[in-house]
Amino acid sequence: MITEHVSRSSVLIAGAGIGGLAIALSLLRRGIDCDVFEQASELREVGAGLWISMNGVRVLQDLALTQQIEQNCIAAERRDIRLWSNGGSWPLYNRSSDPAGNQPYLLLRAHLLKILVEGVRRLKPSAIHLNAHVVGFGQDDEGVRAKLADGIEVKGRALIGADGAHSKVRQGLIGNIESQYTNAIAWRGLVPVDRLAPHQREHVVSTWIGPTAHVTAYPVRWQDTELMTFSGQVDRADWLLESWSEKGAVEECLKDFVGWHSDIIELVKNVDTLNKWGLFVRPSLDTWSNGRVTLLGDACHSMLPYLGQGVNMALEDAAVLARCLDDQPNDLAAAFQTYQDLRLDRTTKVAKSAAGMLPVFHNQALTTPETAGDYIKTQWAPQATAARYDWIYQYDATTVPLH
């Protein structure tokens, strides 16, 4: 029985995604008791690659996970911008010329999830409760009551909603916030590299850009197998379902990339699993904390994937929130307010910047090679790239002043 295993002094966390597990591990490492409630019956992740940039890497280092991450990730040698039609290539960065380390860790979401689960269970074996969907809550001066879908109520001293874009905790805090379809979808898949030509197996992050779509491809490792991730974002006005994991058909995906370079066509044709994802946005929140309840990650600032920052923002949130709770352990409402004050402007700015990348990636100047060259040299000049990314990557959630 869940209620028998949860202390009333525990911080309750809704959602065992990367954000929820990162805050749980960060709290447990500080000696702060917590329990995680996950609606799924097992902790598994649909196949997808992750891009952990330096701002996220610092959080993983702070969680003492660097060694495990590096054993499972691939360090890209370089990142290139590629033209959709003829494969023309422009270097964005090179590992040998960037010792500061703006290169991301490339790994499978499932790997990071597994590493975080193991870290949490090592410190508290009973911390993660499955088949436990937080659907509502109540709070008073003494604590919180998380209401689960099966009718059980769990008492604790605070509640963190890390329950994603469809957050029930957010709904209880703020009410229903309608999402808006952005007229774009994402295709996501994984391709075993032994199905690809040798030149397609390189440890390179490739961002292919075109008039109405773009593709990011990079290698990841699963046990002893190397896979190439395929993530294609396409302008589409005909999507109705907000889902992360709708199954997609190769034939339909190929129709979205007619006329694209053969390297992209081969990626799609050889994909193992293919998922289709409608890209929705919600307006930025003005507040996401109230008393003993707060939100984290996609629950309070879901963002489009065009800067690869969704998971990195959740990791940053976790680091800052844990530090705030450690700093103000006897006044949870004040700790949550400090956390919100530190995170709201940054996450809003990152979300806005991510949305602003769509017309940069999808641009009519890319229609012909003649107009594309000047466009790419302007948009991805070193100064433009530094202005776009450096302020994101240089942030350190583990040391940012709390006061």
C-alpha cells in the first residue's frame, strides 16, 4: 500500500520522467526525503535521442552521473549545417577547435532515464511508485494531499508537478490551459548504422535545413549497437492529435521529404521505429507556484524542440529547485517562490527563442543552392551562432546565486 510507505515529511513528486527523477535524485543527495509517483506501470521510454548541452551536463556532473553518462553517450566530432537538396555542408563547430566544450552529450532518452532511476533507487529503494497517477491535490498549513487516480490520497509536506505537458498538477494550480498547434509535426526514429553507407555513420551532428522542413541526425549507442537518430520537423497543417508517440508510416514520412538528398531518404527507409509527434505550444505562465505546490519542466514551460532545450531546462529546474529547498527547508512556500523567481524569465526566454528558430530552419531562401549559400553563411556565421547559443549553454544552474 503506497500510503504506508510514504512519510508525511516527504516531498511528493508527480511524474518519473527525466525532470521528476532529476529533482528526486538531487533532493535525496541533500538528505531531503521524497517520493515519486508515476502513472505508468513500468519505467520505459520510447526510442528517441537526447541532446544534453553544457548547461544540462553541469547538472549531471553535480548529480555525480558523469562517468555513467560518458560510458553510454557519443561525443560528436563536429556539427554541420547541411542543405536539404544537394547535401552541401557548412561546419558549425569542431571538437578539436572548441576545447571549452559546447559539444553536446548524445545519448538515448532511455539510457538517461535508466541512470537516473538507478541513482534514485540506490539512495532510496522504495522512492518510485508505479501505477500511481496524481490527478489532483489539496494543501493547508500542515502539508499537501496528492490525490491518485485510484482514489488513494498520499500526504506529504510539498508537491512538485513534474508530470509533463498534460500536467494534472498544473491544472489544479492554474486551471486548463489550451495548447495551440504550430502547423508543424516531428518525425522521430532510430536507424541501426550497419544499414547505412560508411559516410553516414560518422560521429557528426547534422542539421539539414530546407524551405518547409529540417532534419537533425546524430549517432547514439544502445548496448553494443550504434544507431543514428532521425528527427524531422515538417510544416503540416493537418495534424489533430497532441501526442509524443503516435506510430508513423515510412511511406507517409517519405512524402514529406520528396526531393531531399539521398542520405535523408536512406535514413527514413531504414528506420527501425518511426513515431509522429504534433508540435503544440502553450502560452508562457506568469506563475507556477502556490504555497506548498510548484511545477517543473514541461509542466510549466513546454517548448518546441528547435534548440534541443526541453530536457536541459528540466535538468536546470531540478538543480535550482533542490538548492532552494536546501536553502529554505523550513519555509517551503518561500523556497518555491525563490525557485520560480529564478527560473521563470529564463525558461520563458528559451521557449520563445526555440519557437523563433522555426523560420530560420524553414526558409524560402533555402529553395535553391544559389540563394541558400549566402543565407546559411549569414545565419550560421560564428557571431550569429554565438548570439543564438552561448547565453543558453553558459548558464550554470548549480552555482547561480539564490539571493
